[in-house]
Amino acid sequence: MRPAAGPAAFVVPAAIRGAGDTPSGGNTYNTEVVNAWPGGALPVETLPVAGSWPWPSEEDRRRFAQVLAGRGVALVDGLIGSCCPREIEDAVAAGTHVVLLVHLPLPAETDLSPQQAQVLADAERAAVAAASAVIATSGWAARDVERRYPGAGPVGVALPGTRPAALAAGSEPPQFLVLASLTPRKNHAVVVAALEALADRDWRCQFAGPIPADPAVSADLRAALRASPVTDRITVTGALTDAALATVWAATDLVLLPSLIETFGLVVTEAFAHGIPVIVAGGSGAVEALCGGDPALLPEGERPGAVADPGDPHAWARLVGRWLDEDDLRRRWREQALVRRERGRAWSVTAQELASALMIWPDGS
């Protein structure tokens, strides 16, 4: 092993938080890591690259190749790198140590046709093989990459961190929060159906997150809301940041994350930073976030929330109903969320893990 020389490039999509776009888990991860980058480590330079990722044009690919050219070390966001295997292969052959950072495997998106999913899988398979190293942002994502692309070798993990946050005061009546973009993968409709079954209880719910520019993307959710008898108790705010988001967090009592696919779910650890319990969808990386690691090591009675089938609104209704009705359950979840609040992982730990991965690589001898 030998240390890398010179500053590293952190190649990210041009629309990053702080540069005019809407927030997302991947953008937040990238921004927080750079802000927490350890002093004295290999310096890092954030290089946004414009493009129609993950469906780049030849011009997009050319720009990406130019950014990599002549670099000693590059950390590349998977939204770019996973669809540009040829450019990564050429850069590695020219001597660049390219670390691919996978937030979500490209074919894991739920709004793809079978043909699109196959194209992305083929590209990502080649990119994973071409990269000097691959790091995922959760254990779930690392296992998914290894499952999808046999022979990829061990995939490293750099879990997200959490910023310290003010303790939420909650609301009366209780307020639920679904903090996610209004896309099919986030599965808001199951929450709408679950809350309809709880129409006889007193509650409010807020859907906060980026609204796609194409109305067809969120058409099913919009139709469900129009037809729902509880739509007057569900507020759709769009993307929120800074003070507006802090206000929502302060008023929230329970977070619901029903995503069909979730690499980790930053919203889960953000909720814990506010002392708020969470119900997450089973089968996703959000279970890892809920349990602080391997779910098998944390009994249900010690979890700051619960897991529900993302396809079963009755399961969500039962859990939310229990939270509304059972004082002991509500107290226990809150106490466990407060425990996790005290044990929150700092972003500086994540940044140090990534910096360490960039500073050394196999010398090929």
C-alpha cells in the first residue's frame, strides 16, 4: 500500500445542495462529508459535473473524462460514475485511483422499464469492475452491489453521519412527517391508505420533499390524495430547508418512511437527532438505520420505532394506531430515540473513513 499524492477530486452531479437544487439524501451526504473533511488528511476538491445523469450524452461523458484527466485520486459519486464505465476504465489505466461512491445502485430505482434497468445494470457492473475501489453508504447498499455484480470484490462502507439537532417538542394533535421526494419509490400512497383507516383519531400529517417537475411522476399520489377522505389533514409542502425544515422537525411526533427502496434513509437518523421515533419499510436499508446496524442484534422492544411491510397499508395503520393509543409504546419509542440521539455518529467519522480510502491503494506489485 502507498499514500496517494496531491489533492483528490470529489466528482459530484452539478446540481448539489448549496448550488441551487433541491435536497436529497445523496446530495446531503456529499455536502456534509466535504464540510467535515479532516484537516491534515489528503485535501479534497469538490468538482460538480453537469449532465443528464444517469443517462449521459457524449458531451456529458467528455466533461467527466476531462475532470478525471491527470488526477492522482478521484472519489466519484455513483450517479455519475456508475453510468460511465469507459471513462473510469480509461482514467484508471492512465494512473488515476478512482473510488466509486454508491449511494443507490442505479437499477434499484423503481420507475424504470426492464430495458432501462438492464442498461443501467450493465453499465454499473462495468464501472464497479473498472474502479480502483467501491464504497457504499450503508451495509445494505454494499451487500446489494455485491449481490448484483458477483466478482465485484468486497465493497467498503462509509455510513452517513448526523448533525446535532434541537429536541422536538411535538404537536397537539400529534403530527406525522413523511420527509421524502414525491416519487413512486418513496411510496407515499401506503401512508395515505393507512391514515384513512385512522380517520376516527385526531392527527395531522405532513408530506415534505421535492415535487418532481413532471406531474406524471407523482400522478398516483396526487390521485390518492384527491380521493382520500382525510386529505384535509395531510399537507404537501414541497422541499423544505433551513429554518422552514427546522420548524417542521420541532412540531413532529412520529416519522414515517415507507420507501420501497432506501439505501439507508438519512431521515431516520435525522429524526433520532430530534428525539423522534420512526416507522420504516421492511426490506430496505432504513431498517439498518432504525436498528443502528444489524437488526438481528436489536430486539423489537429496544427499537426507537418499528418496521412495516411497504405494501401493506393495514400494517402501517396498526402500528400508527398503536402509537396513538398506547402510552407505554409511545414512551418507550421516545426513550429509545433519545438514546440514539445521544449516540449519533458524527459526519467527521464518515469523512475520515472516505479520506482514508483515498489515501492508500494497492500498488499492484
